[in-house]
Amino acid sequence: FTGVVVLQTAMPRLYPTVEGPGESYLAVEVALLRRDVIFEAEVEPQDEEIGGHSIVFHTPFLEQVIQGVQFENFGQAGVLGRYPIHFHKSGDSPSLISKNLITNSNQRCIFIHNTNNATIDGNVAY
């Protein structure tokens, strides 16, 4: 699988895009839902809303990169600070959180707390 879509014939009409004409109510988002690196938390038998969590904690001026991975069953419902991806008080941290997939989250998805200059781009969460 290459991830490339090839059309055999021209499309019969104009479809909406960010750049061009069409009916905006027909516009769709398309995302690849497969990652080769997967962090998967076990399901807690006593509480299915308690999953894993990751935290980048107090790393000012250090670049952190979380890119192209999947987080499955992360986050802890109702527990403050337990999110799938959490930057906690990292100050000026020129970090990148991109192209990640967060599935079956139990609590928000990406949480940035007292952290500046982090770029969040192209992530998918559902």
C-alpha cells in the first residue's frame, strides 16, 4: 500500500477544496489511520476509562518531537493531568507534535500546559 490515490478518468464535476470552488457542505477530511509505531495501554478491568498517559515534564529550551505514532487507549477519564499527550510546564520548548493518531482516548487528546512555541500539526484523534 503506497497511500497514493490514482484516478483512471477525470472527475465529472468540481469538488470543494480549500483552494477552489464547490459546495462546502460536501467537503471532507481524509487521513491515514495506520501507524507503524503503536503505544497501546492495557484496558483496566475495574475501570475501562483508565488508560495510559504520556507527559513531557519541565523541559524548557529542549526540542521534543512526537511524530508519526499511534496512542491507543490513553488518557484517564476524570483524572486531572492524565492525557494521551501532555506537555506540562515546559516553558519555551520548540517542540513538534505532528502526524500522530490518538484512538479510543479516555480524556482529551493533546494538552499543552504552560508551554510555549510547541507546534501541533496534522494529528488525528477520534
